[in-house]
Amino acid sequence: MKRFFLVAALLASMGVQAVEVGINASRDTANQYRTGYGLTIGQKMDKVGITTGIDKYTDGDQLYKYSLVGSYDVTKIGAATVAVKAGAAYLDQKNASDGFAALVGAGVTYPLTKELAVTTDYRYQQGQTRISKLNGNALYAGVKYTF
């Protein structure tokens, strides 16, 4: 949790003008199906974005996933924006080894109002050998509010 707030403080100190805060639910298909939920905070600068997040999974062994993900908007389909994403995550497991993983994927954001949007993401995760049982796909859906 400390990592999440450190990155949030870093984003705030950069003098950002429009901070995005979101909540999400996720379904991780690596090794076993896990359902999670989380919080995100990010900043969008034209077509480039950066988001930090924390997700908690309680199916099976408890797992916290701290992530830092960059995005680039590639196209718009109607009002929806499609972006490619890449980043890193730290996986903190209660009963097993912790470790780092690389993330790649894509996402779609659809605005409901000027401030409120719904999001969906697909991410593939590839981690260190000690956490390789967590390698695989994850789907995310959520809402975000822009200040």
C-alpha cells in the first residue's frame, strides 16, 4: 500500500492538472482463476498516460499486485479511445515468494460524461521464475473520475 501512495504523491508533485482516480474489478486467469478489485490513480498528457494501481486478490492465496502502467492512445472508435499499454508490477503473495513482472496489453476507455468514464483492459503478465505460476492473462473493468 505504501508503494501506491508514494507513486500517487509523485504524480501530485509533478503539478498535474487532471488526475484520474478509478476503481476496478479484475479476473486473473494465471494458474487459477482469481477475482480481484483495486484502486488506480493516473495522469493523462495528450495521448500518453501513466497509471499506478493496487489490486487485491483473495481467491486461493492472498495476493496484492502493485502496478505502474504507461499507455499510448492509438485510435478513437466513436467516443471510445483505444490504447496500448506496457508496464511493471510487484506481486506480494501472503504464502509464497514475491517478485516483479512485466505487463503488456491494451485498453478501451469510453466517456460517460466529461469527468466520468468506463474502462476495460486486457493485460498479459510475465514474471520472474519464482512467481512464474502467476504468468498469464488478466481482464479489468472499471470506472474512473477525472478531477
